[in-house]
Amino acid sequence: MITLYGTQKSRALRVSWLLEELGVEWQFHAIDFAKGENKAEAFLALNPSGKMPVITEGEFVLSESAAIMRYLAEKYGQGNWLPKLGTQASGIHERWVSFVISELEQPLWSMGKHRFALPQPLRLEAMFAVAKWEFDQAAAIAEAWVPDTGFVCGDSPTIADILLAQTLGWAMGFEQTLPPKLMAFRDRLKQRPALANALAKTEALANITQ
């Protein structure tokens, strides 16, 4: 049994969404960030950084959302969700994963840190303008890369699609404006039943564990 630790709409959503796409049995352990549960001794034993998501599978513990998604896709994806290694599609896929994590997501996390994550004395209002500028630059590049239809690496979804769609949803939560192709991509991906299932399951399981 896989246990996913996190909050419903954090980076853990990437993992819960993929778990539902894969049809893997899993359970959710809600971590209340506002109450400091991510700094509790039990959680720090799983991830010393106190960051989410984390999965456990028996004695195995893994953190970092992209690494978790790759592990799950490789183990349970039956040859799907990752392009074949050594192909051009695989290269494009890895470019997307790297770009989303290092360029598109980081300005959004800067907004989050200076809105709620950092200690109050370290939060800077000026960071929001900087982060918005950085996000707009990255979004313009992603807009040029993203296809008009389908998925980022062809006709089949990959973990890069979930990473990109979830990050775009995060951007909308931070009231950022998305270019038209990215908005259309987000609209296509959010219709997938696995996303609705993941949101419903994490909400239900969080209510049980609270």
C-alpha cells in the first residue's frame, strides 16, 4: 500500500492525480501545514526538509514530486506515462520536466513563500512583482512550446503533462494570467476523471484523519 503525505492542492496533487491515472491502490495522510505538522518529528523522519509530498511503500520512503512521479510511472505505468528512453520524445519530455520544476514553478513558490511559508519578518511585498515578472517570462516560453492540441509529447499523456497542468492550476490560484495556449492546455487536462478522483479522495481521506 502506498501512503501519500501532503495537502490536497499542494505538489501532492501531482502524485495523487498520477496514482489515480495508474489505478494504484493508495491512501492519504493529510499534513496540516498551518499547524506545523510538517515540522513534527514523525514527518521530519520521512523528509528532513519538512516539505511535501512524500510517499511510503512499506519501508521505502521517497520525497520530491518529480522523482516520486517517475518512480510510480516506471513501476506501475506498464510502459505508459514516460516516453521510451533514447527517443526524441524522451528528450522533449525531460526538457518539460526540468523547465516546469526549475523555471515555471519557482516564481510561484516565491509567491507562496512570501505569502504564507516564510516567517513573517522574512516576507517581502516587493517579491511579488519580481516573481510575477519571472513567471510571465517562463510562461511565454512554455506558450511557444506547448502544442495546440493533445499532450506535450504526442498523443499520449506523460508525467510532464500532469506537472505542467498542476503548475498552471497553481498559477491560476495565485491570480496569474495564462497565455491562451497554456490556458487551453490546462482546460483540456483538468477534464481528466483521474484529477477529479484524486481531489475527491484526498478531501475524503483528509477528513477521516483529522
